[in-house]
Amino acid sequence: MFGLFKGPNFKDHPDKLRDEIIRLHGAKKLDQIVNLCNEHHQIIKANFKVWAKVPDNVRASPEKLQPYANTLILIADMFRQIGDGSLMSILQGDEANNPVTQWQGKISKAISLAEAGNLEEAKAALLLIAPELEKSVGNAGHSLLPIVYGHIGLFCFHLRDIDGAIQNTQTALALCQSNGDSEGVAAYTNTLREIMAGARTDSVMYAASNGQQTYDITNVTESAKFEGRDPRFIPEAAKEFHEQGRSFGAQGKLELALDSFKKAREAAPHWPYPVYDMAHTFLLLGRLKEALELYKQVDTLEPHGFFTTKTAIWSLELESAGKVPVGTYLSYLMLEDIQDRQARRIKAGEIWDKCPGFTPAFKEYILGISDTRKKLEMIEQALQMDLDIETRGVLLLNKASTLGGEEGMQILTQLENDSEGTLFTRASAKELIKILKK
């Protein structure tokens, strides 16, 4: 994981090395942390046991304690990933006179259990730690509580317990707000947003069968995001590299974003998200061949759908074959930024006029139609065309919800039980069945 790098000499001042790593962690500069861990690994190993004993000034300060603990866990995890578990053992050591170190060790052990796929056991371990921390005297234990509840939330997320994920993440957020930990507030706010928003999904317009009420169901079901997903926990290093890549991408630094996504992929080869974002970045760079290859790799990792991967593959293969102009799929993706449905419909219609064979745009055009009869006629027309599986699923969901009654229920039942359908289509059908039964 670590390459060979040169850097400043911290031999005589190891605490400065520790403080620099804490600073870099707060700034989300994971690359530089990796470099320091590689160049000064002997210094880190020689001093880690001392660092594990939290300094009094840090223990007394909630805004300092959590970043301190998080950084030690990150360092130990980095060494563990390259086969050196000695630092993690220090955190997990039984020091009778240092309860903070014991708690840190238990947290580290729970994270290791989760990364090994033992999510239930990891969650149970943290649920035992939380009451100890709540009953502890002083700031030290209370400052570790957000870490515990935050990870419980993540474990619930991967166990498909969405209510538990939201509840525990909200608890972690509230604790950070109470402690004045601005970094923690930002982190858990973002995590909570991701949990509740999940993967971007197409809106499913549900028209009540009596024609008097219309519901706009976006992210129609949480189970669509988790059913069948790889349950393995994502290492912190992978998530930080991925977040770093997304930050670079937002700044237009696409080559730096690619580098971070590649590192995230190396840290978690089973996680499709960095590969998906690599594909999108190559798309933005106009490197169609690389983008298509990476979308296919995502499809291998998540064969039942991940974001718009299946539509991406279908679209980019058309572009590669010269059947639609290069850049058509990217234009289609830009529809996401148009919040007004009628404005989106107009733009989708423009894409369809230029590329009559590009049915994802036609699907977006149809979703903006308010007239029930006309909408059903156009859905039927679209279903006779060449469609990717995601677009077909969304059209059938809309047909079923617009029809309502027994005919709509029959379509939804078929979609729910279709083993070849995407996770989103199957789970959306399941939720719409519940609505129609009310």
C-alpha cells in the first residue's frame, strides 16, 4: 500500500509526527498520511504505544479527543491492511489504568470484525460499549460516543436496517453538535444525507387509480439500495480516498480525482462505487472506451444494477457503434440537474429529436406527461422500442402505477418477482404494491 517517499525527519520529535498526521486527517489529505506512514513507519511503531495513552489535555477536550482517536484508529488500520497488526493490538490491549485505550481497542476490534464481514457481531460489540461510555465520568468517554454511534449506524446501513442507520447516525450528529465538534457535525450530516438519499434513482410517478391524486415517489424504497448488495464492510481508508476523489471531481481536478478513486478501489476491490465514479470521470474527460470498460466492471460487481450503470453501458455501446452521437449519454445525465419536471421534459424532448433511438431520453419525456391517456399511449409506444433494462423497468412501473387496479397490480407483481430485473425495479414494485393495496 505504501510506496517509497522522502520527507522531514521526525525522529527527535515523534509527537510532531503524530500531530501532523492528525492535522492531515482533519484536512482529509489521505495521500499525505499514507506517505508519512510509509516514510516514518519505524518511528510510528516505536511510539504508537505512547500515543495510545491519550494526553490529559486531549482527554479533557471533546473537540480534540474524537479526531485524536479517529486518527489512531486510521493509522492502525493502515498498518493492518499491509499485514502488520501490531498497532491494532496496542489499541485492543487491556490497560487497566487507561479505560480510554480499552474503549479505543474495543472500537478498533469492532471495525475489524465488520471489515471481515461479521457485521452483526461488530454491531453487538459497539452496543455493549455505548452504555459504558454514557456512564463514564469526564469528557473522554463521552467524546468517543459519536464514533460508536456513527459506526453502529454504518453497520446498520450495511445490514439493511435503514431505521437503525438513521437513528444511530442522528445520535452521533447530535452528540457532535453538543460537543462543539464541527468536523464531526459535517461528517455525520453528510453520512445521514447519503443514507436517506441513497443511490440516485429515477422518479416513479404514481397516479392513484381514481385519477384525483398524484404522488411523486423519488427513492421509492430504501430496500432497493441494499437488497443483494455485497455485505462486506468498506474500510475507512477506501471511503476517505473515495470522498477525496469526489471532492477533486467537484473542483474540476479530474486527473487527481481518478488517482484517488484508483486508491479507493485498491483498498476495497469489492466496492463498486469508486469504479463507478472512475467511469463517470473518464466520461467527463471524453475517454469513451475507458468509461465503457469501467461501467462493465461495475456491472460485474453489481449485476443487478448500480445507479445508472446498465443505462450507461447500453448508451455508450450505441455511441461506440456510431448509432447515436458521442456525448449523448452525458447530455442525458445532465437532465438530473433540472429539478422542474416540465423543463426536464422539454430538454429530454430535444435529445430525443436529435437522437430518435435514444430511449432513455424518451422515457424522461414521458415521465413529464400529466395527461393519463396520452402517457399510457406513449409508454406502450416506448415499450416496443429497443430499451435497456433500467429504462424498461421504470416505464413498466409507471404504466402499472398509472393504470392502478388489478391490471396495475398484475404488472407490479411480475416486476417484483422478475429475477432478471434490477434491484430498484423489484423493490420499487414491492413498495408500489403496498400503496395500491391501501
